[in-house]
Amino acid sequence: MLESMREGQVYELILVSKSNVTPIGVVRMRETLHFKLFPGRSFRDLLEHNRVALQMTWDAELLVKTALNLDVKLSFESDGQYRWISGLPGWLGEARCRRDVWADKLGTTEVLKCEFLPEKEIAGDVRPTPFSRADCILVEMAVLFTRHLVRPTSELRDKILDLYSLYRHLGGSSEAAEYIVEHID
Ligand SMILES: Cc1cc2nc3c(=O)[nH]c(=O)nc-3n(C[C@H](O)[C@H](O)[C@H](O)COP(=O)(O)O)c2cc1C
């Protein structure tokens, strides 16, 4: 299943940690998946307990709503060591993480650099979903919005509003997009 991800390309997966669910961008390198976590609940979770699930979804709204902590209906399974979302394919495994410093134009912050070693596959039961440009745009809006929340700039704001126009043009109508536009300052 790992081979379905091209090496070096970023894919958006769902990280299920001890107490949190959040989308993350992962890159496969051979048999492991690499990701970065900026400070937040998942960051803290992984420092305490590094057994996690990485799961796939074709539901752009799920990726976006979990990033924005909006209400989503999910059911979980667990075995004491791991916790995962029922029905979404993916992997259980160990995330080996180290703290580092991250500097970019938003400033300097701590970052957790993690390498995930898949140990067990999670079987999925997912309905086939056709590819949608509107979904891609919604995900991009949400990525920029989470950056805007860390450090608002007029440049980011303009980009998000441009993407919103395209999203609407493509027929998108998720409440998550409305939430972003209503909470942008
Ligand atoms: C599609 C998508 C991908 C994201 N990827 C990452 C990521 O790789 N690392 C990260 O730290 N935050 C990422 N974010 C932002 C987090 O989801 C967001 O900041 C979240 O609130 C994390 O904080 P938490 O751990 O407290 O929930 C992503 C957001 C979206 C919408």
C-alpha cells in the first residue's frame, strides 16, 4: 500500500495521536514516511506517546475540518497502544521524532521532525470518490488559513480570498470554506 505514494511527493494524511486528529503533509522515503509538526496538541501528544495511526481520506472536508477543529463525526478503535479512525485505510506504527528549530518568513519556532515506521496496515472501507478541483482548492485554502492564524499577513489573506473565489466558481459549497472566510481578519 505504501507504494501508492510517489517517493518525494507530499501527500495529505490524517494523523491520529493519543488525544488528537489532524491532517499532516507526509513524504515517503523508501519504507518510511516523514512529516513535520509545529507546536500544538499533536506535537505534545507525540512527545508523550509516539505510537500513532496515519490514515488516508478522499474527503477534503475531513482534512480541513480536523485542521480547524470543526465538528466531525468519526468513530475510533483502539487496542490500548494505538488509536485509529474506523474505516479509513492506513498504517499503525512508531513515529521517531526529534525536536528542531524552524525558521522561515513567519519567524522562528520549534518543530518536531518525525519518521514514521509502518508496522501494521489498517484495512479501509472507502467509497470511490471522483477527483475534484474544488476539493484541492479547499485544502489549499485551509493550509494557508492555518498559517494565517499563526501570523496574519495581507498577502496570505488576499491569496485565501482569491482561492475562495475560484472555489465558489468551481461549485464548492462547504461550510468549512465559509468558516475560513468569516474568520479571516
Ligand atoms: C491539509 C493540511 C495539512 C497540514 N499539514 C500540517 C503539517 O504537516 N504539520 C503541521 O504542523 N501542521 C499542518 N497543518 C496545520 C494543522 O492542521 C493545524 O495547525 C492544527 O491546528 C495543528 O494543531 P493541533 O496539533 O493543535 O491540532 C495542516 C493543515 C492542513 C489543512
